[in-house]
Amino acid sequence: MNYNYLTSIIIPSFNSEKFISATIHSIISQSDIDFEVLITDDCSTDNTVKIIKEYQKLDSRIKLFTLDKNSGAGAARNNSIKYANGRFIAFLDADDIWLPTKLEKQIKFMLDNKYALTYSAYQKFDLDGDLGVINPPLEVSYNQLLYSNVIGCLTAIYDTEHIGKQYMPLIRKRQDMGLWLSILKIIPKAYCLNEVLAKYRVDSGMTRNKWAVLKYQWQFYREVVGLNRFKALNVFIIYAIKGYLKSLK
């Protein structure tokens, strides 16, 4: 079987000068796979664009687009998807990294099993070193994903041959969860390759307003997913409990 189909790697960037080099390096170090890198910059005010252009001089597979106004990661990702030529669409953020065999192993996993959407386990890390490993469930359906977004965006790949090009909702947060739910209306399940293939950078200096996060999640269920008030409340309570239990690990 031919495993070397073109994969389009979708990266949104915004003021990513500290980490974008490590991210790009982890991509161009991928083993034995045909890929293109589509980076859409969301009006960075630092040296992000300059750094990306330097990498473009070294590798013609890197393509850079820029938005006219700051529009959020979902809009940036969608812009890259629009120009993507690959059969497979893979996602990576501008501060995360892939292990060298990520694409090779995951594309083979998809082709061997005829899966349209897959994800993998991943390692959390910060400036001091590796943290915990996230091991998602081996499969997830639409109804299961509603209660907890178990698909790490940095690990997700979908196959356009099965489901066509699919885009993220134009919201500021939870764009990835919105996309996975849309895809899971087309296919029954997404599947996990239970191996650490990526590393998620934890920003230890970032503080989160948990109430604001919960408020947005409620709005996501009501306005983006379109759940009625009773269903949204049921899903929201379970989501909050799962999130709390996850924070304890």
C-alpha cells in the first residue's frame, strides 16, 4: 500500500517568536512523509513573520499567509485549510512540537484501518521539562465528545478523501472541539493511536479565569452546538466535573 500521500500541516501563529522555530524544526524533521506546511499569521507584532520567512528560504514546503486583521486561531487555521493541497489535514499550534515519526505512524494507522479522523496520546511539557502524559480513550463518538474534548488539536488528522475539507467555526475559543463535532456528525467515531507522538507546551506563567472558561463553554453548547437549555445543562455539568477531575491529575 502507498502510505506517502501529501499531508497539509495547518499552523496558526500570533506573536510566536519564542517557540515557532522549535515547532517548524519538529515538522521538517519528520520521517519519510510528503508534506506541506501552511502557516497563517494572525497579525503578529513581534518577529514571528520574520522567523517564518527565514525558514521559507531553507524549505520550499513552508507557505506563509497573513490576515488583514486579528481574527483568532480558527480564522487563521481556516485560511490555511483553504489553500491546502493534501489528502490529509493535520493540526499543530505554533508553540507545540511533534516527535519525528508522528506523521509516518499516524498516516499508516489511518490508511490501514480506513479511519477518517484520528488523534494520539501526547506529552505535556514546560520550560523545566516533561510533565504528565495524556492518554485519550481509544475511540470517541459525537455524543461522547460533547462531554469532554479528548482530541488534542496538536495530534488530530483528518482524511479529505473520506469527508472532504472541513473548517473550524469562527469563534475565539473551542474552534477545534467545534470541528471535531462537525466531523463526528459525518462519521460514527474518531480513533486514537495510543502512542505519544506530540508534545504540548504548558505555559506555566498563564493564569486562567475558570469562571470565564466555564461561561464560554456554556455559550459554546448553546450557540455553537445548538443544544436546548435542558440538554446543554446536562452536558455542561458533566463537562465541568470531568474538567475538575482532569485538573487533579
